[in-house]
Amino acid sequence: MLFQHNSICCRIIVARQQLPREAANHTKMQGETMELEKIAADLYREFPKNAEKLSREMERLSGLLEETGAAIMIEIEKEKYRKDKDPEQIRQYRRIYRSVRKEMESVEQCRAQFSREQSLMKAERDRNALERIDYDSFRVDETVPYDLSSVITNKKPAAFSLYGQKIEVDSWKQMLLQTCALLNRMNPMLFTSDLQGRKRPYFSRDGVGLDTPAKIPDADLYVETHVSARYLKKMISKLLGKYNIPEEEYLIYLKKDFTTLHEETYRVRRTAPEQESTETRSEEEQLSFSFDSDGNWNG
């Protein structure tokens, strides 16, 4: 029977329902939540793989309880419209339905706490990983020039130069703003707001229509700064074209290159779902005595 399922998640639910009675009634729910938080925290810290499997099993159990509740409601509706309906049978079905709903709420509460703990642990791992990264190890030679055809994704700028005039910057956003400011000083009449992209505007007089507008220094114009590195190069290229400036006169100098770091991050993120999928298949095989191929309860 469904209610005789002896999985670890059911044992946790039973343990929660048998907390010491000396706690006052008005603090009972708080005590249960704290106990559940401790269980979830301990499992994710000491037995993370088991905690993940437990969370998945609770999700399956929740689905089965919901499916069972729906089946009971269907039987209630059928019984209500029978000519020889049995009121006692309907009351019995409703008692069972309430029991199922109560257990489902307990499982959902447990699942929610495990999900919260999982998010907290992931955030903690991410913070620890960032703290361990030696960002200075990604520094590159800042004297090497790159043109606009170079790949700048996952890189950090140090400066740019136009006609030999070198200007230091600390971000791609700053480089875009300083480039716009420099061109505007060269010829304000040419620097107008009629430069637009195919799908959205580059510039605006008041920032309206831009996702992340930033005011260009010494100009009554705003520029869109929420752009990718590739899109930024296109914007600068179009600006240079309007001023009839050859692109080879515009050079970029890099400070750091994070390409290898991002490649490693991508590799880890790509392999993680494969590992999880393997563990899930293994877990489903272990639970074959409880669920059939359609996920229906066999008990």
C-alpha cells in the first residue's frame, strides 16, 4: 500500500510527527521546521549525493500522492451521481482523501526545505570557488594591441587607442563611453542619435528606448551599454564608419583573458547534468520494486 512505503523520506516525515510533546503548542510548528532544517543541512553537508537522491524520491512520492488524491476525487464524484449512492462510502473516501492531502503537504514541506538547503549549499560552493580563483594569474601583456576583428569575449580591457591616442579603461562599458566621448569631441556635428541597430537603438537623447542607458561624457546623448562584446565591436565599427575612420586606426589593449576559466566552467556545467542523469537512472533501477516504467505505484 502507498501509506506503507518505508522509504527514508517517509521515516523523516514520521520522525517530524513524533517530536517531543514538551514543546508548547504555539512553538510546535517552529520546532518542526527547525528540526527539518537541521536534517536537511546535515544531509547536504555530510551526504550530499544521498540528499539529492532523497530529494528526487520525495518529488516522486509527492507526485504519486497527488495522483492518488485525484483518483479518490474521481471515485467520490462517481459515487455522488449513482442512483444507489452510498453516503457512508463517500464519507470514507473523503477521510482517505484528507489523509492523502495531509501527507502530501508534509512531503511538500520537506521537499521545500531540502530545495532551500540545496540552493544555500550551491551558493556557498560558488562563493568558495570564486574566493579560490587567482584572478591575477589571468593577466596578459597590456602592451600588445588588438584590432576590432579580434575576439574579445571573456576578456577584460586595459585601454584603447585612436590615431595613437591611448586611453585607459577598466571595462567594456567604459571603453564604449570613452570612445563615444572622444568621437563627439572630434566632431559633435557628426555624432548624432540616428545610429540605430537592426532590432534596437544604439543611442537616445533622453535614454528612452534603451535597456541600460548610460550618459556619454560631455554629450547630451545616452548610449546602450547592455550589449555583448561582439555587439560592442559592431557599434564601435559603425561609429568609426560614420567618421570615415579606418578600423585599423582603432586598437584595443587587454588586461586579463578569462577564456580558459570560462571553458573549464562550461565543461563542468555540461558534464554535471550527465552525471546527475546517470545517478537518476541508477536510482530508478533501485526503486523498480516500488514504481513501474510509467512511474505508477506497484505496492
